[in-house]
Amino acid sequence: MVEKYIKAEEGPGSSVKYFDDKGKIWQFVGGTRTWRNQNPGNMVVGEYSRNNGMIGSCGGFAIFPDYETGHNALLILLIKKYGNFDLVQLMEKFAPPHENKTKKYIKFITKQTGVKESVKIQNYSKSDFAKLWVAIEKFEGWKIGTIKEYSAKGQITKVKKDKRGKITAYLVDGFGWIMKKEAIELTNLKKIDAVIVKRGRSVFLRSRPNKLESDNLDNKA
């Protein structure tokens, strides 16, 4: 059964926390911001995001409950707010030069749609408008990461090893990169959700086993 998200907020690191209608909290980790926010157009927080399904925000960008809601909000924004704009005017507002490579963005969309820059959005044909939003979502990027049940404790996501293959540091949500000794101390204090493993003289951490094989950092001596 697909979870129904009713609220969302910024999580540890660059993750996003989603609260479902059953009281569970889920964490979107990795991937691109568009995917983590389920916001394919990278819409910022504003009137059109708030009025069209936004359930939270992260770093000034809107978070939507699913791709479809975020996608529909983008279409409404393009039609109702920017309908009387041509492509150059649209991009100067939608992806301003002080934050984006606007000229590159315009060139990309022109190539994808085949429509002249001077044509107003409201005058695009149905097929050309579809090419427009497809181009925007493609340029913004959509790379899927991992969804897992949220834990208030730090989660190990990556490790660093020395030349002998021994772990020297861990990347932990909410803590950043920390050295092995400190990570073990924080695990003992129950601030990191991991298992302390001893093999001979070697002591190291393993992320707590779950259904996601990629999360189980086993045999990391």
C-alpha cells in the first residue's frame, strides 16, 4: 500500500521527512532535491505552491505529497502566472540568473520544444506546452534515492577507509563525517543507530539490519 503523506519538513543532512496519515515518519535520502521534495519543477514556496498541494518546505523549496501533485502545481504556475510571458521572460523569473544558468536553460528548452523564444506561453499549442514542461522537469533533474522509516538517531550512510581497507570515519545523518572512535562513543550513548561489532582486536560499527540491503554495512572491519 502506498503511503499518503500529509506533512513534510527538512530532515537531517539533505534529507526530507514525510509524515503519513498512519502516524509514521519516512525519510527521503539521496537522489535529487526534485525527487526528495516530489517537486519536479523545483518550485519555491509561494502562492502557487501553497494553493496547489504543498505540505511542507525545505531550503525555500516546496514539498509535495507525490510527483503528480508537484507536477500539476508546475502546470498551473506556468499557465496562470506566466501565461502572458515569453520564454525569456519566464526563465528570468522562474530560474533567475543570480541562482541559475538561465541562458543555458533557455537554449535547452528552445531546442527541446522547437518554439521561438518570443512566443508567449499562452500561445503554445497543447503538444508544445507538453514539450515545455517535459523540458523543465528534465533540466531540473529527477534522480530517485532511498525511502526508509525515519529514526531520530543518526544513520550511517557512508564510510571512509584507509589503504588497508580499514574504516577510519563514518558519514552519519545529522553529524556529518566523524572519526571511528567518536562514532563508537556516540553509538554507546544511543545517538547513532548502529551495532558495535568486535572481531578479534578490531572494533567497528555496522548499520542496524533492515530490509534494504544497501543500508546494511556488514563486514566493514
